[in-house]
Amino acid sequence: MNPTDFTIRGAIEALNEGLVTSEALTQAHLDAIAALNPRLNAFVTVTAERALEAARASDKRRSDGLVGKLEGIPLAIKDLFCTQGVRTTAASRILGEFVPPYESTVTANLLRDGAVFLGKANLDEFAMGSSNATSAFGGVENPWKRGNDDGTTLVPGGSSGGSAAAVAARLALGATATDTGGSIRQPAAFCGIAGIKPTYGRCSRWGVVAFASSLDTPGPVARTVEDCAILLESMSGHDPKDSTSANLPVPDFAAACARGVKGLRIGVPREYRLEGMPDEIEALWQQGLNWLRGEGAEIVDISLPHTKYALPTYYIVAPAEASSNLARYDGVRYGARVDGEDLKDLYERTRAAGFGNEVKRRIMIGTYVLSAGYYDAYYLKAQKVRALIKRDFDEAFTKVDAILTPATPSAAFPVGEKQDDPVAMYLNDVFTVTANLAGIPGMTVPAGFDRQGLPLGLQVLGRNFDEETVFAVSTTIERAADLTARPQVRAFA
């Protein structure tokens, strides 16, 4: 068996049984990166020497009987997580060659449990995008191709497109990601893998480059639901350095995957049946409900009446917080600098050269809605609607245990197709932004394929801090779908 074909669970078992070493497992993934990353562009930075050194140290610990939860498992780290001694870019020119002197809490937790970091994964600049086309280091290519293989290059989704593409293409066993409006769940769906946005506060945001602080949520992507559960258990935990971190115990998420759904009530929100939605997505949604019903779940129609306001609400709140968070990038304290005639000119030149068009667009929108005369009309009103969206979910979860929806309104689309139409690009988040506005957990699980052989996902939403039910429902869908197809990636000749 090729070591890159292991799941995380399978690799842990093989390592424990002495069938493979962490060094061999890591080397196999580094070889895959060397062969395929020039095409996929999934990694911004590859830390081969550090990875092999960490793998050898892991093998030594194992021989000494010291085995962490993720001992020797090679992972990709989204380049939004600060990594001590390794360049962190947020896929932006403005951070230049910034090398953090500290480790984010999430990555520190993974290192504590023995994980091996292969490198930093590409993303949309500052996590702003749905296609991974806004990176200063170039776009990421989805490893999947249409069935006729007409040569069309497809997007992997965003912003965590590098993480999702790396996992789908067998360049890493799993990866960290972040989700502000769907940036874990949408790329997971486009790349045919699993990904979970946990409850806001489950994973610390300390050391994660901020986009929209009240929405940003770290989480994992992996090839199976159980692998995501294993990663999330390691990533989670209270962090006194993050005031929004929940002081709650971390459950055994992997054990929850085996619970089943018998007796659970699964909600179907009528507002998610959108006009013009492809019939194959509607059919997959119904198939998912049939699978759950067949395993003993009860299907319940529900209403989330303020869903129609979710996208405009999100695209007021998120840019407003981004404009505030990105004010710190001024060319003075760290990162890139473009000298000017005076301090104001330095600021203007640095930010003009350092930020890409999408980041500039969102800063301008955010600054506008926070400005005098518009704060009440836009930002304050959006926050009130956000509270109503959360209330909709609170009321729904008095009647149901979980909610099932499509993950995306389409399969992966061609590179450049929506790049010149921001509104069309933003509509990719139509099924995902509500979970961020409400703070609830949501997971994408691969469930089928469209007519062109591209993966489609279903989304499971749960109550605050009830990721266990989300994992149980997602595992049931995953087992029923029983997907075995995988992308076939060719290296450049």
C-alpha cells in the first residue's frame, strides 16, 4: 500500500503496529508534494527538512513508548496559522517574509500530540474568497477533473483551497483550515473530502491571522469524517489567551462517529430550496434524507425564515471587521514596506502595493459601512438581523437534533468563471454563511457526484458545542454513500 493512501486512522494503526515509520510516511508525502505541487500549487511553503527531522523525533519517541494522539502523522497547515520559525504569509504580499516568533494555539496543540508539519498551504489572500484565486502566490488547482477531461482547470474552493486540494490529492493526511463564511465546508465539498467548522469558541483563534474576528473559526479537513474528528479533538481546548475560547471539556469526537442516528430528528429547512438549484443537488439532498431515514432518523420540515438575509448580512459584518483588523498592516512594525515622502504616503503606498484587489474591495466596503452616517443604516442593522438568524436556529434546535442541507449550490467551477463578478462569487456561500453568523457547528461530507463526475457534498448543522451529533450524522451519510472514486492528478511533464 502506498503510504499516501492511508487515512489518519489507518496511519495511526500502521504506525502502532510497526508496519510503517513516521519518517517513511513523511517522505512519501514529501515525494508526492515534489511531484504534484508544481501543478496544484497547494503549498506556499514546503518545510521538508523540518518535517523529516520531526518525523525522526517522532519515531524515537514511539520507540521510547511515548505516543501522542497524532504521533508521526504528516499534516498541512493553512498559511493563516502562525508557525514559529516558519514564514507565515496569509497569501498576501503585505506580510512579506514575516516569520512568527510564536506558535498558534491550534498548531501548538497538534505539535503537542506528535503531528508532523509538511508545510504551509495556499489560500485566498487573508482568507477572502471562494475560489482560492486571490492568493498572491497564484491560484490553486482542484485535483478533480470533469469526466470528459476537456482540460478545464477547476477551482478547489476557498479560502482553504490549498488545504483541501492537498488532502484530496494525497499530499497530506489532513490539514488545518479556517471558516469565516464557508471556507472549510465549500472547498471540502469541491474537492470531495470532509471538513468541519466547529462551534465558534471550540478552537482558539490565538495566533491565527484575523479576517473577521466574530466569525473566524479554525477547524480540520481530512479524507474521512472520523479523521476530522481525530484532528478536531487535538485542535480544540480552552485557551486563556483567546477571550472567545470556550472553557469546556473536549469530548471524544471519534467515538461519536459510531453512535448512529436512530431516534434523531433531522431538520429540512424549506428556505434552502433555492430557485434554479441544479436538480442533481436537490436529488442528492433527498438521497441523504433517505439514507438517514433508513437508519432510524425522523425527518422534520422546519423553517429558518431569516435565511434570505444571511448573505447581505454577512457581507456587511465580515468586511466591517476586516477593515478594522487589516488596519494594522501599515509597513511600520512588520511585513513589507514601500517608502513614501511622509508617514501618510508610506501607509498609502504600502497598502496599495501589499493588498490584492479582493482585499481592497472588502476593506472599502467595510470602511464605508462603519463610517459616520452609515453605521446605523448598515452595520447596526446587520447585527440585528444576525441576532434574528441565530434565534431561528435556536428555535429550530428545540424541535430537531441536526439539520441537513446541500453544502454548495454547484460543483467546482472553472478557474476565472466568476472572478470578474463579485456577487456571483459571493453566492457560493449561500448555504454556509448562516452557520458562521449563528456560531453553530457545520460539516461537509462527500455524498455523490454530478453528471460530469465532480464531487458534491451535503452539509450537517448542529447545536452549539454538539459536534458529536454532527459527526454521528455525517458518518452515517458517509457510510451510505460509500464513495471510492479519487482524483487522478498528473504531474507536469
